[in-house]
Amino acid sequence: MTSTQLDHIVLLVDTPFFENLPAWVTDNFTVTPGGYHTGQPSRNKLVIFADGTYLEFFNWYDTPPSLDDENSPMRFWGPKPPGLIDFAITDTTHSAEESVGTANERLSEGLEKDAGLGVKFGKPIAGSRKKAGGAEIKWKVTRPQFSKGEKTPGPELFADGRIDVPFFCHDVTPRTDRVPSKDKEKTAHPCGAVGIAACEILVPKHLQTEYACVYSKILGSKLEPATGQNLHTLDIGVPQGPARSTVVLRVAETEKDIKRMHERGIGFSDLVIAVESDGSGSGTRRPLGFAGIGSTIWLEESKGNR
């Protein structure tokens, strides 16, 4: 069982959305103010879950930093359109340097190494934001570094830049400062949300095996045989409590998925949020909307593992 944990989900939103959250957000979730990031024109609001993970509404309130600004690890989100764009993993039992070192070792091991996709991780970069009261929260972010590998997809599958694997986020100040997940008022949600059940990643069919290999090495999760013909489900922990989460690699086969992958690139497509079960164990799943961002976020009744 991997010690790697899901940290948070990045949902990029425009300024009208950020300043006037739609009903599908406010009717379902308790939203916690975040703050302003240091050194770049961005801010956030959070939906914090009892399992220690959170959904981040991330907004550029001015021109994003240049893509060659190496001190700004969030610069890669600048060209992206609103929607689910990225997610962070962590390990609360190891430092950033240890976690990243271990992941890079796995990506260089065996005949398959990084499966020819050209993936490794760089050095941790310091980041911070200030809360409304002035308190500064600090962390380290480690982003993937990409190269042209033997099986790296072409630019047509990386719309507006490559973000096809997660990044690491490790706390410098106490994690509870950044993620007050023990505050029951902040983690109580009208929809009954208790945590993140799954992050779904769209990948091309001809690279299903390669992406499953790379994700397995990054997460430190055992690579199980594909579920059916088009899914690999990988285990990942959460920062708080006994629950587990999953990362699901899903082949883009339908016309809708293929269109989405070409418009937004290989990567994060859907978020599944676990909600309290009614006891039936049915695992009923429904989207928060039928179009736009809401259609990519799902509520699913917990199946008893929370």
C-alpha cells in the first residue's frame, strides 16, 4: 500500500466565476476563503474535505507569469482554459526531497523506466500565500520535467501545454494551516461530501499501458491488470483518516472523450467526490451539472471504505 497521498485538486476558474460562485458550488459545498499567492497574480478558495484533501478554485486576477519564469511553478496553468487542469500528491511522512527522489528512482528503474514518455521530477520550489489576516502559509511544490521520449505524444495531444501527470506539494508550515480539515464547520457540506473518491485521467488508447506504468511509479502504487478493456485503477492514500482514494486512467474511446482530449489535452478529465452513503451501498453517481465545468464533477455515494 503506497504512502503517497492525494493532496488537492486544481480547478482553474475565471474571475466572474471566482467572485460569484455558481449555484452548483454554493448549493453543495461549504467554501473556505483561501488567500493570495506570493509573487504572482493569483488567489484561491477551497472546498475542504474530512479526509484531508481539498478542491481548489484557482483564479488569475491579472496576467499570468511568463512560461520561462522558473520560480513560478504555477506558470504552466497560465495558457489553460477554465476547468479541471491538475492535481497534487503528497506524503505527510516524508520530506519533499525524499518523496521526489523516490519517484525519480522508480522512473529510472527497470527496462521500462518512464515507459518512453519523458517524465521525471525537478527540484522542490518554495511557495506561499497569505490569508486575509496576514498569516503566511508556506509549502514546497515539485513539478514534473518533461522531455521528448520515444513514446511522448505529439503536441496535438497537449493542448495549451503538457500537464499529463500530477505534481508534488509538501507543507513547510503546519499542514493544518493550509488545510484546516479538522474544523468540522469547514468540512460539513450540504451534499454530504466526505472526500475525493477518484481522479479520472484521459489517455489515448495506444498509450494506455505506458501511462499506467508511469502513474504506478509516480504514485508508488501496485499496477493491477486493467479493469475491462479501458481502465486502470491505482490506489492512493489521503492525508487524514483511514479512507483511500483512487486515480483512474481511462482510455478516450467515445466521441465525447476523444474530442475532450484533443481540445484540452491528455490529463485530468473528471473528479469524483465521495458523499455519505444512504446505507444501500449502491454507489449511485451523478454529475453536478449537465454542461460546462459542473458536468466534469461527480458525486458518488461512498461504498463503505470511508
